[in-house]
Amino acid sequence: MKIIGIMSIGSFYSPWLPYTIASIYNVCDSIIISNVGYDMRNPNPNELVPLPKVTEIIKQLDIKHKIKELKNISISQLYTKFTLMTQKEANKSKSNNSWFDARGVGLTAANEQAVRDDADWILKIDTDQVLYKDIDNLHIFLKVFPSNGLKFRQYEFFGDIGGNDTYVSKRAPDSPYEDTVYVYKAFNGQYYGGGGSPALYLPGQDRVNTDVFHSAHLRSANPIWLTEQEKFDHFYGRAWFKKYNNEYGRFCPEVIEESKIEAYDTLQNNNRKLTDTKPPEVCYLKNPIDYIR
């Protein structure tokens, strides 16, 4: 039984990427990372470019040579050949789910590569999500309790994470299974259509909620040892993608200014509560490669 992990990153760098990789590294037979996104300095809605930092992180962490990085992705090479567009453009054209945004292209390419690499199961995770150690039992669980797929129990965290915290800042998401990590059977013809959080379509999409495996959503959090500028850059990049892709559909001064405001607001957000629930174990390591080793 072969489990392949997939993720897509681009446009902005997520500081959780090393932790995401480390948390799935030893449970997956291999990992496919699509490194494509819009160029934040001068975005072309029809062109996707890689982030050099992602390549650097992969080289640092891939001590067992399990990671395959996809950088030169063309829609013409995909089994499903939808149009690349922004959420704003899709809303105007009423394209439903028959289109890709940058993340949809990346996830579809990674999914198709996993199928070509003879995956039995695909573990899809975002680069702002990190798994707990209970994932170590995934191979055993899938052999004993085979199903169409699994949707992990997820916790949402806010603020700075790491160090010697006894409690962490956390607010529960609207749904404990919203936008979470999942595992599904690999088939030809699967694709990630639409935008925002591109959804999986066609065979293998059925996934059952489970409390056996857990994940952390860290889109509003940062590793505690980042500089203030690095924390700001993370939140700015996230806001930029949303403004450009979802709200404006074009690059304009408003995208930059509003993204700066949202990044500052996120950094100063005190709408949190202390909880006994801790983030995944790897989040307490300054160097995630120690977790892999």
C-alpha cells in the first residue's frame, strides 16, 4: 500500500511549509510539492512562477530523497485542461468549478503525478496545516479500516506558536472539519477545480469525518522565532493572494494597501482564548529536520 502526500505552494511563502513537510515525511512513501503561483511583484494572470525559497527548503529537509518538486507546470500537460483564472474572473463568467486558480493547477498537477507514481492513497495537505503524531498509524488504519477516504479532525490556532508554551492561543473553526487535511484513493481523472480552497472532484472524493487523526490550521499563526518582519510578510502574502485572486482579479494599488492593513490587523488580533489543546509536536522545534530524523 503506497501513500503519497501532495501539497501546492506559490505566490507567497508559508513559514509553516517546513513543519508541514516534517509532519508527513515519515508516514508517506513519497511527497509531491507543486511550486507555482502568481508573481506578487508583477502578476500575470496567465503565468505561474516558482518560489526559490521553496526549492531551498526541500533541499534542506529531504534527507531520504522522497520529495518530487513540480515547478514547470503547464495546463496543457494536465489530464483536465481548464482555464487559469482568478476567482473574480470566474464569478463574472459564471464558470462554476470548471476553472483553475494557481492553487488548483498545482494541486491537480501533484494529484496526477501521484497517480502516475502508483499511489494507492493520496494525503492532501495545505502548507498552513501541520499533523500530529497520530498520523504515524495511518498505514495500519487504512489496512484495517479501508474506506473511500478520511477527513481529519482539525484545530484552528492563532498567534505565535512554539517555545515552551503550556497553553496556546486557539479559536475553534466554524466547523471542526472545515478546510482540513484528507486522505483519498488515487484514480485517474481527479482534479482540483475552482478557487479559494480548490475542491477535489471526480473519483475518490468521498471522505468520512474521523477523530482518529488530527491536524492544526495555522493560517493566522506564526512560528514564535520568526522576526516581526517575517510574520508580517506571511500575513501580507496571504492577504495579497485573497485581494488579488478573489476580490480584484487584477493588480492595482488597492491590492497592496489593503493587504498591508489586513496583515497589521492580523498581527494585532487579540480575539483569542487560552486552551489546553496544543499544536502538533513538531511546532515546538526550531528546526523541523530534527523531527524527520
